[in-house]
Amino acid sequence: MTNLYTACCLVLWCAASALAQQQPTISYISQPKTVSIGDTVDLDCSVQYAYDFPVLWVKVKNDDVMFISTGSSQIVPDQRFSIRHDATTSSYTLQITKLQETDGGIYQCRVILGQVSILTKDVRLFVRVPPVISDNSTRSIITSTGKNATLECFARGQPKPRISWRRENNNLLPTGGSVYRGNVLHIFNVTKNDRGIYYCIAENQVGKGARKNIGVEVEFPPVVVADRRHYSQAINYPVEFQCQIEAYPTPSVVWLKDGYQLHTNQHYKISIMNSGHELTTTMLRVHAVERSQLGNYTCRAINKLGTSEKIMTLVESDSVVCPPACDSQYLSGSSSIRAAVTLLAVGLLCTRTVP
Ligand SMILES: *[C@@H]1O[C@H](CO)[C@@H](O)[C@H](O)[C@H]1NC(C)=O
Ligand SMILES: *[C@@H]1O[C@H](CO)[C@@H](O)[C@H](O)[C@H]1NC(C)=O
Ligand SMILES: *[C@@H]1O[C@H](CO)[C@@H](O)[C@H](O)[C@H]1NC(C)=O
Ligand SMILES: *[C@@H]1O[C@H](CO)[C@@H](O)[C@H](O)[C@H]1NC(C)=O
């Protein structure tokens, strides 16, 4: 009796454990794969004891599920997808050809055991994508001396691109050195040397990388960078004062004599030339110096960040000074030969001094 009971129990136990061993499982799924656009990829899923249950390949994205296949039949209407079932290994191989960027993501092998019971295993597919610099990167900035500025650069791509910064002409970055790595480049205490083109470079070993040029304009108050303090000329001869100003934005320029603003008229001519690099050159010409015109002249430059000025003094000289009195009209009472020689000398001088 006892023996019979034991035997019975043993049989039941054996049956139960055999059933337990035959629980369906996903025994294998491919490792994550990194592929290039246009490639073909195979994703394998092997199951055990799942003969009676549907085996599906799906693609999951957030909460969305795209059904690709069930058993050996394809669901998704895309000729690039195909499904192979190998009965001997109980594997379901999903093949995708002509891979596209959008094929990247998580693929899931599912065994449906019941309404609320499913087995899943995931494999992630990475599609290599060359870097593309995002629109939320800094386009250009206008800042001013003494401020702090921030340049930002982001890029998409697979693998995630690395961002580095360089400057035009390999100029030194505010961080020191000619290359800086990171999404954000800070410029503390901006100086006018920080102005220019910055390059944001995104690289991920796919393709040749991406580059974006970011212009940095630095506004700064005017500085008179080149001037002569002393001018002399003989009465009735012309004189030309010159003043070079660095400023951004472009300054307005005025010339003054004894506190009065000068204008272009029969006595004076004012010219202002803006060249690159925030440089302004201005010239004041006195057509024929009169005694009352000797004294101090002021060149004054003004922009929204400040004002700068330089004072130049004009004194009377005994001889005619060239430049600017180099024209033949100024060479009176001399022989034609001397005039020619003077002209030649003067011409050389002029070509050397006039920029
Ligand atoms: C800019 O866009 C990228 C995606 O292209 C994103 O990862 C990043 O967080 C964004 N940065 C900012 C500051 O909005
Ligand atoms: C610039 O940044 C530094 C360091 O964070 C800070 O001490 C300074 O006050 C900032 N200057 C300006 C003008 O915001
Ligand atoms: C900012 O730079 C200027 C010019 O280089 C310097 O005189 C000043 O001390 C700097 N200010 C700070 C807070 O570093
Ligand atoms: C001209 O300026 C100088 C200083 O730059 C000054 O010493 C001199 O008195 C000024 N002359 C006149 C006539 O204002």
C-alpha cells in the first residue's frame, strides 16, 4: 500500500517535472548589431518548446509596436524584410536588406503563451549615420568686451558624434590651445581678439564629419590705433591729418578745431573709409593753411560703447612739407629740372607713405 502510494507519487512528480522542463523559452537572440546604411542584417531568435505558440518578431519604439512576422509569415508589407524558419534549430531569422537610418532600434522576439503571458527578448540594431549638426546649435553671436559668451553645438548621428571646436586660421581658442572638445564653449571676459569665425566639428568615424561656422562679433568702444601728434606746414599749403580707429560697431567720426566741429567746405575736406577688421581711417585735409588754422585738431570716434579721441597739433613750418604738398602746382619759382627731380623724390616718398 505504502509502496504503491510512493510509486504513484513518483510518477506524478516525474510528469510534473517533465512538464516544467517543457516550459517554452527563448533560448537565443542575436547580440546587438551595428550596421551601415544599405547593409543586410540577420536577426536570429531561437525558441524551445514553443511549437504550440505563436512566435513573433516586432519592432518596439516607445509604446508603439510594429508587427513584422508571426511564425514564418511576414506581416509588414516591406520587401526589404523577410523571415526564415529553421525547424531543426527552432529559429526564426529576420532578414532586413538595404538598411535605412529608420531601421535602427529595438527588435523583439515574442512568444505568445496566453492573453496576458508573453516571453520577450530584445536585440538592438544600430545603424551608422554620419553626423548632422542640429539646428539648435548657435548660429552666430554678438557680444561685447568684458562679457561672457557661450557657443553651443549639438549633432545627431550614430554613433553619437563627438564635438570639437577650432578657430579660423587655427587661432588660439579662449580655452587655450587650438582644439577644444565638448558641446559648449565658454568665452569668459570677452576681448576683441575673440572675434572671428569658430568651427564646430562633429565626427563619429562615419563619413567625413560635419562642420558649422559660427561667427562671433565682439562690440567694443573705439580705440585710436595710429596717429601722428605733430604736423607742420607752410602757410598757404595743404595739410592732411590722419586718424585710424578700431571700433565695432563702426563708429561715427567727427573732427574738431578748438571745440568746433569741422565740415567739408571750401577750407576742409573730411573723408572716412571703413576697411575690414573693424578699422576706420579718417582724414582731414586743410586745403591751404591759414595762420588762424594752426593749433590743435581733434579726431573723435563714437559708438554705442564709448568715445575715443586724439589731439594733433599743427604748427607753421618754413619749408613746404610733402606730403601732402607734392603737386607741381606747389613748386613755384624753381627751375624745371629741380622741379622734376623734386617731383621724382616726392613721388617716391608719396608712394612709400601713402598706404
Ligand atoms: C539640441 O538638439 C539635440 C538633438 O538634435 C538634443 O539632443 C539637444 O539636447 C538639444 N540641445 C538643446 C540645448 O536644446
Ligand atoms: C563671467 O563668468 C564668471 C565666472 O563664472 C563670473 O565670475 C563673472 O561674473 C561673469 N561675468 C559677467 C559679465 O557675467
Ligand atoms: C578682463 O580682461 C581685461 C583685458 O584683458 C582685463 O583687464 C580684466 O582684468 C579682465 N577681467 C576679469 C574679471 O578677468
Ligand atoms: C594743444 O594741446 C596741447 C596738449 O595736447 C596743449 O598743451 C596745448 O595747450 C594745446 N594748444 C591749444 C592752442 O589749445
